[in-house]
Amino acid sequence: MNKRFREKIKAAFGTKGELWLEQLPKSLDAICHDWRLTIEGEPANLSYNYVAYVKDTMSRSLVLKIGVPGYDFSNEIKATKEFQGEGFVTLYNHDEKRGCLLLERLTPGKMLKELEKDEQIDIYLMVWNRLNRLPSEDLPFIHNWFKALVNPVPSDFVTEEHIETALRYKKEIEESSKGNVNLHGDLHHENILFDEKQGWVAIDPKGVQGDIYYDYISFLFNELNHDLILLETRLKQIASKQALDELRLRKAAIALLTVQVLWAVEDGAEEAQEMNAVLAYLRGSV
């Protein structure tokens, strides 16, 4: 485990994260013992979960994912179970109490972002359309995310007027919605991987349900690198290929990205400034 991973866990989870890091070696040994796994290595970059490449007693190559137990990781487990089937990584075992998932290892595991930009959109939509969207009683609603708009952390980026705009668009989306569906919640270029047996599949869901338009937003803003022309291309292509109301998609994007900017500011994330610039552009396009 590198220093950056430890710092991210401590920043995100505080004292609970520090305790989890201290106990992680023992937890890892116990899980591997109970599930009869052999550790083969770990990826170079870790985000907010510990990941190990493992093999089981059947010599299957698998991935063991361990997170800080709690609300968010429990939702990821529930969503992973709901999305089982075509277009999603296979789940072999899980333990909600210990905060762990045992998943198939995708080979070679190439990310969608490694392709040329003009190849990405059709593959993204193919995976998007294959996911099980039937609403689940076990998953929370995405409107819980919008609680960030109530008494937000003071910021130079998001003004009171911006909050009012986001809340107004959120209300419009709710009033015009055709109902809730399962949402991946984080379907973008790093969470769509290529497997030599299955083709392109999705991983790492957030685990929520809500209006279907919200599940396009993560892809819209990911891997932009300040390219607003690319953003416009994505907006128009997704709206056209999926037969969506483009204006409604823009409003959903503004509402949800406002929440994500507030989260980024609260976490001290470096990308907050770029996200806010994209948000300002979008507000001017509606």
C-alpha cells in the first residue's frame, strides 16, 4: 500500500479510515484464509478501496476488493449483485460486514479511456444499454446525493444562485421523470474494461436508483481535459443515439455536477476547478 492510498483513506474516512488501515493486513489474511485465496499481487494505483489479485483453489484468477465497511460499500455490494448478468463483471463472493467483494479478473482489463475518443461513445452506450435497469428495493435513491445542496460548505465556486439553479433543475427532472431505474452511478472510462472472453463490461457501481438521465452524467465529464468541444460532441451524440431530450440532459448534468463540485471542494480535490469551469459553461448553454 503506497503513501498516497493511505492519505486518501484518512482524508475520506478520518479516524475510521485510520483504524481500517491498521487492521487491513490482518483482515486481508483472514479473508484469504476463509475464502482459500492466494495473493498474487496488487495494482499500482489504488483509489478508495484495497485491491489484490488472487487465485482460488480452482486456480481461477480473481480480484479481491476490500473497502471501509459502511453505507457506501454496502450499496456497492448490493448494486454489484443487482447488475449480475450480461455486461457486468461476475461476482463470486461477498461479505458486507467485512466490506469485501470477490470478483472475476478481467483480462487484459484494458480501460475504455485507452481507445481513441471517436471509438469510445458507441462502446460506452453498448455497455450502458446492457445493464439491468429494473429498480431494486435494496438500493437508495439518488435524491439523497442532493442533500449536499442544503447548507453546502462555503465555496468560491458554487454561489447561492448556482444552488438555486441546481435545485430548480433537479425539481424539473423529478416532475418530468418516467420513474426510477437502477443506476450504476459512476459509469465512465475507467469503469468500463475489456475482457478477452466477454468483451467490454462495467465494474464498480455506486449503487443508487433514480431518473435514467442521471446515469449518463459521469461519462460526459470524465477524461475531458478542458475540451468543451468534446463535451458538446458527447452531449449531442448521447442525446441522438439514445433518443433523449438534449435540454433535459443538460439540466440533469448541471444539477448533478453541482453536487459533485461541492463534494470535490469538501474533499480538497484538485479537479474541483476544472469541474466548476465545465459547470459554468453548461449553465450558459441552457
